[in-house]
Amino acid sequence: MKIGIDITPAIYHRGVSRYAVNLAKNLNKEMGVTLSVFASSLRQSALLKEIAKNILSYSPEISTHASFNEKCKILPYPQSILEKMWQFGLNPVSNYLKDLDVFHSWDWIQPPDKNIPIVSTIHDLAILKFPETAHHQILRAHKRSWEKLKENKSHLIAVSRATKKDIMDLLGYPAYMIHVVHEALPEEFRKVSDAITEEIALNIKNKLSLNKPYILFVGTREPRKNLLRLVEAWQSLAEDFDLLVAGNKGWDQIEEKAKQFKYEPRFMGRVDDQELSVLYSYASVFAYPSLYEGFGLPILESFYLGTPVLTSNNSGMIEVAGNAAELIDPESPADITRGLRKILNENKAEQQKRMQRMIIRQQMFDWKKVAQETVKVYKRAIEDFKQ
């Protein structure tokens, strides 16, 4: 099976970028799969080429510069320009697509080629559930793309049953064309050595003047992530535990509103993978009380590093957490406080039982399985396309 996949998301440093790269790498290891990669970027073409080389290095047939160029197509255009070209019938990737059996795209942009089945992954529909947090042009572009997917009868991959339900309810997509394939922990996310861990932990402690154990929050500061309710819930625990916030800045007003409370969290900004690994490892609890997530990858990250998780009883988070996390009503600060106290007050036996559940749960999500299930979706899409 000749598969093409768009790896453009790899440059965005978000969950979707990890998904794109890890899926491509593991597809390339599957028997009977010949993988080609596509990307489009004006400023990040060189980086995408290096990422493509890393992905395709798993292919035995990639042995020369010429063979690499045959399997890799990187266009020097931003995706906004590429979309305009496609709207006007210009298709600079038509030659690249003609020899493929299926092409894997993302839900915001797809090639206009009707001679090949297209499979698209949708991670969530947060942009529809929380339209006030998105720029109107971005929302409009997504809606155009979703209409094209329906028009072309493209098969979709949803990363959770919750996302599948959203696609059916909000986009009117038929259930038989939506396939649930869960994500997995990124292969590059690993525990760091003890020496590096201690060094990074000491730097963080000194930088933030930490002298208490801490509760960790990871995520962009946006309304959907529900940070302000967590800050409110943490107030009664603040004398014994700090609240550490790691992630992109996002909405300025959220940080300003957090300053209105008696106790203020410690804001770190964006951290790299090593720092994030250490932050999880040293945290007393990882708190993830989001109002909505398509999947909830940070839950798996925390499980992997042995830190108990408090998360919401809704959307994709339930599917990831299972019985291994403390589930709460994210709209109730009182319930968030209850969940935090329950975890923090567990005795050794209870902690060990929770740890076992976390290990079992995290191991259920595996990239080899993701790749195999995705190939099944490709086969279904190809069969339907031929009819």
C-alpha cells in the first residue's frame, strides 16, 4: 500500500505535531506499507526536510538522495497560500499524488484531488464548541475544509469516541465513515537520567523559589483549560502546596484574573520536554480539569512518569484516564478541591494501587497499535473509493 501523509503539523510544537510525526514513523515500520511524506511551509522548509529524513530513515528503499526526493515533497508555500492555489484549481502536488493509494491529511486542509481517497484525522472540535476563542478567519477555514471532506466522502479518524460523537453531532458526518483510533504517548517523551533530573529540578526550584511540594498544571492559558477554577479550588491547599503552571501564555486576562486570588500560582511559560518530564516527576498531583479535550495526552504523560492525575469527567479525558485518575466535575471548584484532597491524603497502599492502575492504563495506548488500526482505515477508504 502506497501511503502519502502530510507532516506539516510537525513544525507547530503541539499535540498534533507529535501525532503526525509518531504516526508517520510507525506507519513506515508496517509490513506492506510504502510511505511518502508531504509538507508545505515558507519559513520552515529546511526543518520539515530534516523531520522527513528522520521519518523516512526507517524505509529500506531510502538509500540515495534521489530515492529520498521521490518520497518527499516539500512545497515552499505557507498553507494559507497553498489552500488558495487549490481553491483556484492549481495543484502543485498532482504528480506526487498520482502514484499513491491513499493520502492522509488534517482536518483544516486537504488537496483537491478527487482521483485518490483521502483520510483525515480530527483531534477535537474545540473551535466549534468554543468559537469565541478562535479567530473568525480560522473558524471559516475549518468550516470550508469540513465541507470539502463531506463533499468528497472522505473517511475520518477520530482520536476518541467523544470526538467521533462530536463529529456526528456538529458536522453531520455519518458514523460508518468515522473511525476511532486513539493516540499514544509520543516516543520521544521519555524519563531523563537521575543526574539531569536533579540538575533541572534544582534550577526550577531556585528560579521559582519553591520551598513546598507542588500541584502541576500543564496547558495554554485559555478559557477551555479551566485554570481559574483550579486556582480557586487550590486556595484552601495553598499554605501546604504551590500551584505550578507550565505552558504557553495564551490569554493575558487569565493571568491577570489569577492575581485577584489571595494565593497566586507560579507561572513558568513554555517548557521543553526534559523540563516537562522533571516537572511531572516531582509533582504531588497533575491537575488537568479542562472543560473539553479531544483526547488528553498530558494524562498519559503523567501516568508514564508516575504522578497521580486529577482530570475532568467529560469528553476524551474519561477514555484516556479510565479508572486510573481522580475524575471531577470541572465546573465545580469544590469538587476539584475534593479530588485534590483525596489524592493528597492517600496512604501508601492506596498510592501503590493507583500506581498499578496508571501503569496498566498507560500501556494500553501504543503507537504500533495506532499504526495498524490506521492502516485498516486506509484499506476501508480505498475499498469505498473504488465502489
